[in-house]
Amino acid sequence: MSYSDYFGFEILNTSSETNARAGILKTPHGNVLTPIFMPVGTNSAVKMLTNEQILNAGAQIILANSYHMYLRAGCDLIRKAGGLHKWMNFNKPILTDSGGFQVFSLSKLRKITQDGIHFQDPINGSKHYITPEISMKIQQDLGADIIMAFDECAPYPCDYEQAKSALDKTKKWLERCFEAHKNYRQALFPIVQGAFFEDLRAESARFVSKFDAAGYAIGGVSVGEPSEIKNKITAYTAPLLPFNKPRYLMGVGTPVDLIEGIKSGIDMFDCVLPTRNARHGTFFTYSGNKIIKNKQYESDFTPLDENCDCYTCRNHTKAYIRHLFKTRESTAGTLLSIHNIHFLIKLSQDLRNSILENTFESYSKKLLAGFNSVNKN
Amino acid sequence: MSYSDYFGFEILNTSSETNARAGILKTPHGNVLTPIFMPVGTNSAVKMLTNEQILNAGAQIILANSYHMYLRAGCDLIRKAGGLHKWMNFNKPILTDSGGFQVFSLSKLRKITQDGIHFQDPINGSKHYITPEISMKIQQDLGADIIMAFDECAPYPCDYEQAKSALDKTKKWLERCFEAHKNYRQALFPIVQGAFFEDLRAESARFVSKFDAAGYAIGGVSVGEPSEIKNKITAYTAPLLPFNKPRYLMGVGTPVDLIEGIKSGIDMFDCVLPTRNARHGTFFTYSGNKIIKNKQYESDFTPLDENCDCYTCRNHTKAYIRHLFKTRESTAGTLLSIHNIHFLIKLSQDLRNSILENTFESYSKKLLAGFNSVNKN
């Protein structure tokens, strides 16, 4: 038995001038058409949305956060419910992160040892300790299709020594993760670290490639660095990962970052941006990000984007959503979240189709010109 | 031309032992099966829900608030959009209240004269003045199917003189409303006032009955009085209104109040309770109101009510919704709102069917026994 009884990845076509590829990721809960954007359901729900709304927005796979599920619901409860799929009644693939990144970004009184991470719950002060083995146990209880290695994410900026030290731990912990994880119905993805140092990224990519995994992730990006630096390190790192396996760029991103990532050979993306932006009134369009409360939309009876066919754009106008947003009706956040999530998923699938049709280069260029035009309006 | 070209009310059956009746209200935007519960969309959206969710919960007609639309969106904007139906893309009947009750309950520095009401916007301090004529103009701009007379609502408790004075103004203002309103595609409903004094209610009911209206409302209830007093004055007042026209009990109510109102011959109800309760974590069940955050639901993998077939109950468990509520995920409020709204609409339609089948007395008794059992659990 191995994970390949339950998982597979088929590349259907590649772009001739870039590293972009179109594929199919097979999981125990169905197929995912890559490249794909995955909405984030931190607490086992995508913020402000129901499963029906997520599915109607085109979601093929979603994320949940081990860190939040472990601290807020408790893994015993999710195991008792029969795992995350039954718990939240979501019958498509689910991916959980390991908790490493959240411990890094959210916890108080964090103390990292060679063995694991001690931290305090920022809400109730309770003390916790997570090791690679405990993270695997948590993610087994949650039962997602794809689970992530427990890693140490270096901050931005950080010096070489700090990045090297985090990478060394990440490497040792990866061995322990694979040692601890024996459920082949859950695919364990290693994570490349190494901050923004090319030699460390190369070392990390070589190291993770030694493990026969169903897919590989690039972590340690979207930690505050400028987009150019993120895109540069992604372009450098992605081709160093096994060609015939899906590559997942963690915590990315914007419409532009999605295009840049796909160009570099990335197949999977996740980010809280579409829903966070929505709650703050920002929406994606093919001519760049826009702000719903702007006065110019007060009597604008057109949809958020005239080329979008999401529920929100099929049914509502900017003027109506602006009014709801200004009167603090949460329905505004719901409608904008539907649009933004649909937008990124649709974008990933449109780019996929362009790869299949050998038009990725011209199509992505056209899209980029649109996204970058916003400041000229 | 008259309103009867666009509106009609047909009584299909009446209960033999009570005043309950089952009917069909015809409007320019379709039929409504009465008795009916109408969800409230204060700012032209039912809180936390999309139109799709409201319709899937069974909504046949919804309310919007003139007061909020006038102050927050502006009537020019709604008129420019083509009226509320187009503005919010809701193609079923809409009812707007006149703003009288909201000026009474929400405004600062209210000053009531014989001619109208001066008030300040509680948010930005701007000064406004609404007369019966202005209320009719506002409601014409909004373009709802059913519009309400501009009235003065007496507080609870209040003395006889105060109730009499408010009623006298309400009577004069009703004449001015009918004088000002000439659009027969919008049915103007008079409102019975008179606080909790039977002779004033009788006087008011006699007065409004002189106007040939498409329906009649009972206002001035749900202003803080105990349920018994509300149900008593409703039982007294409803039969004094024209038999062959729909009767609307404003701002009511709970599942029990709905049954009591229907028993008294009420055909239409509205209340913010189902959505407000939902946001605070309370949900309706056939055995009374329950509180989702209670520890007993922590690992309860059954639906909110096992006899409910709403989206929430078909898809989610108490344990899951409790977790979302406790982690402040707004999806919890959305799921509970769907359930509570569906619950009251379904209740009104089940009672309607029991009237049609001549089983209202036994069916309503059985339901009341269930609703009142909660404290014994």
C-alpha cells in the first residue's frame, strides 16, 4: 500500500514558453483541476459563507487550519464526528496545514526547541506543545485528504543564520513527519523553506524531493515581503521540485501573484485575501482591485465586474452592495466574498484552459495588463 | 381604476372554533398564501442572508423599512434604480412600513406636532421632518406592493390621554395618507392604534374600516408589553376589522404569538426576532427556543430540530454550528437565521394547511404544547 493507491497527478499540457502546466489532481474525495485556487475555511467554514455558496462559487478543494481546529474545537470532537468532511458536511477534498505557520504568526510566548514548539493560546492563555508527531496525530484526527508537514517558517526579513537554522529544523521534522504518518488515504506534502536565499531554497527543494510524496509545497512566502521578491523566489524554487507532482504555493495570493505563480509551474494556491478583502469592502475586477464604498459607485447600477458570472454579479449592482456595506449589513461581506472567491477560482480555471489551448502566454499577458491598469483609471 | 385591479384577497376556508382563516393575497408581484410570516429586510436585505437564501427558506413576501431606506440610501437613489424590487433584485411582493414606528423607537430629539414628526438622525444628527404626505411620497419612491399609513405609536405603558391623543393624530393622518396616495399599484394599509384600551381600539378599528383598503394592520403592539396583553388586544381587535380583507399584525412575533394571532384571525406577521435571535445564538424548535452555545450541544451531531427540513437542518449539526458560533464565525448567524426564518414561514404554512383541512384546533394545540414544553426539559 502507498499513497499512490489514493492519489494521482496527471499533467495534461504544458506551456511552451513558461513553466505553466494544466493537470488533474486525484484524491479520495474527487478530482481537482489544476492550477486551482483553494478558499480558506480557517475554523472549518469559509468566512461569511455556507458550503452551498462556496460550491456555487466553484470551489473544488478547501483548506482548514489545524491550529484553529485543535485549539477551538478539539481534535477528539472532530474525530468523533467522523473527520472534517463529515463534521462540516463538505464532500470534496480538504487540505489542512500543520499549524506551524499559525503558531509562528498567531501565538504568544512561542518557544521553539529542536523537538517542537511550545506556545500559549492567545485567547485563553492555555499552554500547548506541538511536535511533528503531534501535528501528524492532529491532522490524522481531522482526516483531510492532504496534510502538511510541520515546519518552522522564518520571518521576513531574517538573516542567513536564522533562515538556515529554521530550515535545518524543518528538514529534521520532515523526517519525523513521514516516520509518524502511515495513513495512505492522507497525502503528506513536504514544505520547502529557506526564506529568500536561493542556496537554502535549492537545498530544501533537493531535500524534500528525496521523499516520495503526492505533492510538494513552497512555504515561507507571503510573510510580509514585496510581491517581486515572492515571485522571484517562487520562480527559482518551483522548477526544482519534482515535475510530475503538484506544487502548492502556500498563502498566495492576489490575481497577479496567481498568474506569476502559474507561470513558474505552481499548481495550487490558497489565501485568506479574497474573503478578508471582501469583509473590508475590496473586490477584484479584471481591471484591478476596487473599493466598494467609493462615492463613484453610489448610483452605479452595474455588477462588480461586467465579465463575471458569479451569483453576486448575476444578481446585484455596485450601488446596492455599496449601500449594504455602508449600513454595515453583513450581507455585503457575503456578496463580496462570493465574488472574490469565484473570481480567483475562475481565474485559475481560465488560465488552465488557456494552457490546454496553448494560449497561456498571450492570455496571461492580456490579464496582467488589465490587473495592472487600475491606477490609470 | 382602483387598487382592486391589482390586489385581491380570497378566503379559502375558516376554522370552525376560532377566527383562523386560510387565504390567498394577490399582489402585482404574485400571490401570498396566508397566514404568512414575512421576514424583515430593514436596509433592503434580510440580515446575514442573500435573496437566494431567503427564497429557499420559503419567503413569499418581505418587509423593508422606509425609515432606513430614506435616511441611509435616499429615496432618489431607489427611484433611480427603478424601485425596491429592482434595487434589491427581489421579484416577489415587498411591504414597506411608513417610518412612524422607527421614528418613535430609534430617533433622537423627536418632536410630534399635529402636522408630522420632527426628528434627528441618531447616526449623523441631521434634521428631518416627516408628514403623512412625505411618508406617502417616500413609499411611492420605494415602490413596494404594500405600503403603510403614517401613524403615531403610543408607548407601553401609557395613560389613556396619551393613547387617545396618538390615536386622534393617527386618524387625521390616515385621511391625509389616502388623500396623498393615488398609485393603485401600491396598496395602502391603514393601521389600528389605541394602545391597550379596548374602547380606543374599537374606535380605531371602526374608523379604518371606513376606508376601502386592500388590507388593514394592527399596530402599537410588540412595544414591550407582556405576551398575554398583546394576544388579548389582538383577539379583541382583529374581528373588528373587515372580514374579507387581510389583517396584518405588525412586529409579531414568536412561534406562540403566531399561533395566537392566527387563532384571532390574523393573516400576516412580521418580526426581526428570527434573525435577531439567530445572531444571538437562539434557535426555534418544536419544543421551544434553545441556545446553541449550551454545553449540551458540544458533541450533538443532530440537526437543530429533527422535524425541520431547512438548508441548515438538512446539512449541519448542532455541534458544528455551536463551534462556529463560539469562534464568532458569522456563518453561524447565517445558518441559524436560515433555520429561524424557515421555521416561522413553515409554521405559518403548516397552520394554513391545517385550516384548509379543518384540523387547526387540534394541530395548533399540539404545537402549543410543544412550544411551551421547553422549561420542562
